[in-house]
Amino acid sequence: MTSAGITISDLTVGYGGPPVLDGVSLQVRPGGTLAVLGPSGSGKTTLLRALAGFVRPATGRIEIGDKLLTDGQVLVAPERRGVGYVRQDGALFPHLDVTGNILFGLTRSERRRATQVGPLLELVGLSPDLAKRRPDELSGGQQQRVALARALAREPAVVLLDEPFSSLDTALRAATREATLTALRERGATTVLVTHDQAEALSFADQVAVMLNGRFAQIGSPEEVYDAPVTAEVGAFLGDIMLLPGCADGRIVDCVLGKLDLAEPSTGEVLVMVRPEQLTLGTPSGLTARVVSAAYHGPDAMLRLDLTDTATRLVARVPGHNAPHPGDLVGIAVPGPVRSFPKPGLLRPQHAADENPQA
Ligand code: ADP
């Protein structure tokens, strides 16, 4: 199978009311993995449905490789797109066995290519012995792998995964995700995964697109979107953050946690973003805080702390072993660089002036 990239330009999709996708653009390299991450209702599934051809976009273009799928005039039918779709529930036919499910709906030539169901099952990490089982004789994780094998049987250039791991329990989810990623890489399929699970998006994909309200707020590598979010909203969506008022002067910002290094220079009043794992705790000296509560999770613990002599509540993620206890006094440091955002209040006059130049 040849890999093909995806190019989406200025895509707008609605269901009769206001647009659900509002002019989104995106590129996925051939063989790349993109995770579309966003809260429920932000338009993630609609993007997949537009890619698969289940919904007609109002405007915009979608191309896979050099094949135009839609541009307002053209609308290529779903079965002619070279796209495989794996849904949240796997959607296997209960009355067919694994082989029947994998071969269902294939054309004669696709069927000839895929008659080797055994290797397809091995590709997704399943034993070929399962070929004669029915879906109700499989675990949830096995069903999802069969659904993936069915999508791969057509040798699609692009595979779309719509929250395919969300119904699985934690251990099974990680194993199924791993097997899926291995199979997709082996086939060189370009993959778009839709998820609302931050950890899943960050670990699965080489590119993460954060969707908020029908638009991409940021597209970047997992490290970029987590460490260098473009807004506090994106930062907060990807994980816990503290936002502390501060005053920036170039590479240094002065805030309640002292003078911290800035990853990007800034000036004036800002909000400093600190993630809980950026705080390190030590013996009380300099900055001190009292532990208010500790939630133990095994490998790590989340602490709530009150910074001494201020009304500042902090959150720290620390290793679980020897984590401090409620009531303990600890020293606080922020060793690495932090990010900052312009203070929202300071932006408002600028926006107001933009919207109403006469004002
Ligand atoms: P997500 O996958 O991020 O949860 P969806 O793409 O499913 O978001 O939905 C985005 C918005 O579009 C929601 O407000 C949803 O109610 C609306 N929507 C989705 N499908 C339809 C449909 N078939 N008809 C009308 N509105 C829809």
C-alpha cells in the first residue's frame, strides 16, 4: 500500500444551523499519525465524517495524496476514498464470525487480496485461532482489533479512528492502543485519531490538533502543545495548570513563586503558567508552603499546598513514594523555564478597538 498524506483547506461543515466546523485547515504527512483532541461537541467526529464522505461540506477542500475528494463541486463517494473507519463501538456484525466480519463488503479483488485473514489478525496482535469466533466470544479489546483488521483489509491509505479505545478499561486500552499503532505503522497508513483523552492523544500521535468550538486552537507535536500552548485555554485542556499573575521583563518573570525563567521573552503584566509537575519540593527554606491535602495515585501524588504568607493555593505532582502528608511544611522551587500569556484584561481594549474603529 502506498502512503498518502491528507490536506484539508478552509473546511466548513454544518448540519443546517451554524457551522460545526468553521474554516479548518490541516495537513497530515503520508504515514503520519494525527490526534484530534477536543472536548465533547467541539466537532471532532464531524471532521472524520467529512473525511470519510458521510457528510457534505459547505465549503473547502479535502485531498488524500493527489486525489481531490471534495471542493464544493466534487464529492467522492465514501467507498471510493481509500479511507478505513473504525468507530467507538467497533460495530461488528453479531451474526458473523471474525472472518465474515473482516471480509464483509469487500469487492472481489479486495477479497482476493485479503483472503489471508490469519496474517491480518496477527497484524493487529490477535491469534489466527480466533478467526471462527463470533463477536460475543471476544473481549472488548479483541473486538476493537477485529474492527481495525476489517478496516485494514481494504488496504486504505488513510485510517480514521473515532474514539476506538474509550470503552476499554485502562490496562486493555493501553495494550489495544499499542497494537493498533504497531499495525498502522507496519501498513504505513496515514491515521487520524479522534479522542477527548489528553494522555491518549499525546502518546499516540506525532501531531496533535487541539479543537475548540469547531476550530483548531493549535496544531503541533505532542511536546509543543503540552509545553508551549498558544493560550491558557489550550494549556488547561491538555492538563492541570496554575495561572499566576506576574510581571515580565525579557527572560525573567517576577511572581509569587519568585523570579522565574521564561521560555519565551515577554514584557509587562502577564499570567504565568506552571504545571503541577514543574514544582519541586524540598526541605523548608526560602519559599515554603503547607500541604493541605494529598491524593496518592501510586506512582505519583497530587498535593494541594498553601504558600506561606500569601493567599496562593498551589498544586504539585510529586513522586508517590515518600510524598509529604497534610500539615507538612515544605520548600518550593520551580527549576525549569515557564510560559506566560498576556493578561486577558489587557487585551480587551485592543479587541474592542479592532471591532469598532470609530470608538
Ligand atoms: P465531537 O465529536 O467533538 O463530540 P461532533 O462533531 O459529534 O463533536 O458534534 C459537533 C456539534 O455538531 C455538536 O453540537 C453536535 O450536536 C452537532 N451535530 C453532530 N452531528 C449532528 C447531526 N447529524 N445533526 C445535527 N447536529 C449534529
